[in-house]
Amino acid sequence: MAPWTGLWGGRAGGDAYRGTPVVVKMENPNWSISEISPEDDDEDFLVGAGAGAGATGARRKGGRGKNAKQITWVLLLKAHRAAGCLASLASAAVALGAAARRRVADGRTDADAGAAGAESPVLRSRFYAFIKAFLVLSMLLLAVELAAHFNGWNLAASALALPIIGVESLYGSWLRFRAAYLAPLLQFLTDACVVLFLIQSADRLIQCLGCFYINLKRIKPKLKPAALPDAEDPDAGYYPMVLVQIPMCNEKEVYQQSIAAVCNLDWPRSNFLVQVLDDSDDLTTQSLIRDEVAKWQQNGARILYRHRVLRDGYKAGNLKSAMGCSYVKDYEFVAIFDADFQPNPDFLKRSVPHFKDNDELGLVQARWSFVNKDENLLTRLQNINLCFHFEVEQQVNGVFLNFFGFNGTAGVWRIKALEDSGGWMERTTVEDMDIAVRAHLHGWKFIFLNDVECQCELPESYEAYRKQQHRWHSGPMQLFKLCLPDIIKSKISVWKKANLIFLFFLLRKLILPFYSFTLFCIILPMTMFVPEAELPDWVVCYIPALMSLLNILPSPKSFPFIIPYLLFENTMSVTKFNAMISGLFQLGSACEWVVTKKSGRSSEGDLIALAVPPKELLRHQRTGSAPNLDVVLKDQLGPEKDGGKKKKHNRIYKKELALSLLLLTAAARSLLTKQGIHFYFLLFQGISFLLVGLDLIGEQVE
């Protein structure tokens, strides 16, 4: 057979390919080597039929040398990559240390007036004193245990009854007191929290199984077949009168994008009206929003500007005032969008038709999507939580119970359902949950549309996120106390009453923040100093890891953040527990509404996309318009150039910082008893509290 003269073949005359063929695959992030063995039957074919035995041996020797050089080259590449990773980690560590030093040197804490608006000063100081007491106690116990360890006072239980003289006798007395009095009490609290933990985990597992069943059976709200359109009137169809409301308050970063998105909704212009409900107390912001509304009015949009002089009741009072207008009686439905929400043009077309021939339906809720979910670690972790909330909690409750908590925005209400339920009330900071519960008690049904999304923005700073979570977790406790008599007296089924009381309120709004804080932030570190009280490994590690895995399934791209997510959720339990207690006992400013700060990062890009509406929208929007992008850029860049009156700062959060020291102290104590899983959990949880306490997790202000 004639020798092959291709890529791997030798040339005529015996100058064949020398050495062992090696394929080096350089694929990011790893390299791999695939060696082709020279001892098979195809070797003669590769090197040519005329090659002799001596030549073959020489080639093998040269091949080994070349193969070694190639392996060395690949190993050098790997070493270079590893050195680059180490350099990146070192650079990140140096930057983190520098940020921590700046934070400490700056000295701004959450006790400052600007950061404390969402909490009662009295409650905050008492809670902080409680944590400090535990911290001092843990450090004292650690000092005692270290002294006992280095002096060889590791007394057996049988020796505790023997008389011992000196300092060692005091240590023995402490051990007897600890075993007789502290350990039983701590073990009782541990067992109680473990039971609550298992109940809540079972509830979450059942919800995940329900979501799996929904996806397996492809269950989703279905629209009834629409009538054939009239050939003479292509606009004929189901287009009821819809009122669109945009409540806002001092949100000049995002008002343009929300107004533009709502005015570009694909709906007959004569059949919907936009209300911009401006509660801003800043005159400049009022002027900007009023001018924006006037601009869209000139371009043919049916849009009105409303401003209240007396801002009673926060958002609930704003919506209640707007519903009192005389022209509202001409509308059948009301769609609500917060100032940072940008509905797609087909939002009404995909939501309102569900009301057709369904007189029991009171609410259609869409899910949220986030324009800044990859902005920083904080937004990524929030995205995991909210994806689970919509994909699992809202969808499962909507399919099996026809009830869930209204999210306050990106939803369409039947106005009759609002009026039948008593309208908007200002009695809590969760007016959306309030109206949803009252509507449910009056027999109205809800639908959740998991495939209809509305873009919005996540808080990028820990300060803003912390205030938002405080409001979200204090309000439900206020509402529970107010609604409990109405729930008991209502005519809904016993099962629905039990679901509202035990699952919706007690388990998910009260028990969850209680055991999260108590079990992982107080009891776990205390068991290190009272080893007679045991907390099983599966409670510390395995069950939380499983629950975190279930939470992260709706957002699979976030899987690399599963460990930071687990640690961050335990860290946030401090704020949630504090808010829950504040709302339950009406402490301090539990009823104060704090508007979540917006960054408006997506404003420019979204307005450009909305500037030229698609051709298909012109059928219902023949007088469509677009905002002036030059004005947009000027308004967005203006505050930065002028320096702004209010500057953002990173702060030190004392409760989180104190808890980090408590957990790290407990981690050091756990080393004396060789509790491996407990040590690693306490160590990393303490580091997580430290990072959050120094405000290093969210937006960093230079």
C-alpha cells in the first residue's frame, strides 16, 4: 500500500513523521492531553511502509523527548493560569481589606439618622445590647475553656463529684452547674427550634413537589377561545376599559421609563387611561414628572398627573385617593405598576382577557424579571429568592388555592373586587397583602401568570435592601393581628382558614424568621460553650443545604452561589427577626413606609427601545410618541454633575458585626471539642456576618 501523505503521513523517501503523535486540547478552563499510542497496528501505516526497525526505535526515542516537552509546556500553561488566579484572589483580598479599613475609618454606622429610618431606636438599642451580652458571655466562656484546656483541666464526668482545691474547683463547679441547669434548658430550646425547622422544611418541600407537578402536567391558566374578529373592524375584540396607575414618591431616577412603558401599552387608546400618582415632596421631582406627563399628553396619550398635598397613608393612601376620582366609575379594571416597573407592550393583552366570562376572578398577577440581577453579589442573591417566590410559592398557591399575596405591582384588579373588599386601607405597610387577604375572605379568586413578566429593578445597596426587608417582614405581623378576627368569622372553608392562619401567616411570616435567627445565630454558637446540649450535624449542614438547593432550582444559572446564598439567608435573619418582633408588638416605627432607593441604571437603554414602537403597535396607538432622549440624558447626568444634596455612603451595621464576633468566637471554641462541621459552618457564617456588617456585599460607594 502506498504511504499516506496527509497531515500525519511521511513524505516519500522515508522522512516520516517523527515522535509520538500528541493532541493538546486547550479548552477553558482546563487543558487535557490525549496521547495516541504508537504500539497499535496502525503505527506502520502512520510512519510509512518503508521504515526499518532501527529508524522506528530512533523515532520512538525522539518522540518521547518531544512528548515530554509538550507535557512540560501544558503544565507551564496550567501553572501560569493558577498564578493568575492567585494574583486575582490576592488583589481582591487587598481591595476588600482596603474597603474595610475605609469603612472603619469613616465611622458611619446604622445608628446614624439617615440609616435608621426603618427601625425603632429603642428596639434597635435593646436588640443590640442583647447581642452584645451574648458576645461578652461567649468571649468569657472561651477564655475559661482555653485556660482549662492548656492547664489540663479536662475533667471526666465521674471526677466532677470529687473535691478539688483551687481554681480548678471553680471550673468543676461551673461544669456541674452547666450540666445540671443550662444544658437542659438549651437542649429544650434546640429541640423546639429543630421541630419548627423540620415543619417549615416540609412545607417548602411540598411546595417544590407541587411546582414539579405543575411543570410536569404543564398546568397553566387558559384563556377561553376568543370570538372571530370582525373583518370590517380589525380592532373588534375584548378590550374593556382599563385604568393604569403608577404610584411614585421622589423617584426621579426611574419615572421616565415607567411612564414611557405604560404609554406604549398595546391597547386601544380610547379604552385605557394612565394616572401618574405623584407623592413626591421634592419640588424639582414634581416639576420633572409633571413635564414628562405633559409631553406625553401632547403626543396623544391619555395620561393624567395627580399630586396630593396631604400625603396620608403612604402608597395605600395615594391609591385610595386616586380611586375616589369621579371618572373611575367608567372603568372595569385597574392595572398597577410601581415607578421602576416596565411592562411589555402586550401586558394587557396577555392579562386582561383572563377576566372574560370569569366573574369570580378578582386579580391577575404577573411575575417580575430584573434588569440588574447580575449587578453585584447582593442582586444575584435577591434574584434567587424572588425566582423561588414566583416560580414556586405564587404559582403553586395560584393553581391549587386560587389565592396568594398580591405583590403590590404588575397586577390587574377587577375594580368591583377592590370595592367589595373595602378598598385600600392605610393600616399597615403591606397594603397589597392586606387587600389580597380581604378579597380572599370575600370569595374572590386569583390567577398567577408565570409566563408574563414585567421588568423591574432590585435594590443594589445593602442599606436599601435592609429597609425593604424590614417593611416586608414587619407589615405581615401587623396585618395578622388585625385580620385574625375577620378570618375566624369569615364564611370561607375551614381548610382555607387554616391555610391563612397557620401556613400563610404563622409558618411563613413568623416561624421562619424566628427559628432562622434563634437556631443558627444564638443556639448553635451557645452549644459550643455548653456541649452537653447537642445540635445534630444534619440540622447544621444537610437539611439547610437541601433547602438551599431547592430554592436555587428555579434559577439554575445561580447554582455557583448556593453556599453564599445559604450563608446570606442566615445573615438576613437578624433583620427579619427584628422586623417581625417590631411588627408583632407595634414597636417604634413599625408603621413607617420607607421608599426603596432606585438606581435607574436601565433608564436610557429602555427609553431608546421604546422611542420607536413596533409597527404592530400602531394599530391601536396611531398617535404613539417617544420621550426626548436628550432631556433624558441631561436629567440623568445632571444630579451627578451638580453633586446632589444627598450623598450615599456605605455604613457599618453593628448588630451584624457583633454577631460575626460571636460566631467566630464559637468557631474557635468548637476546635477544642473537634466538631468539624460545626466549626466550618460557624467560621463561614461568621465571615458572612462580618462582610455584611462592614457593608461589603452590595453597592460600594467610592
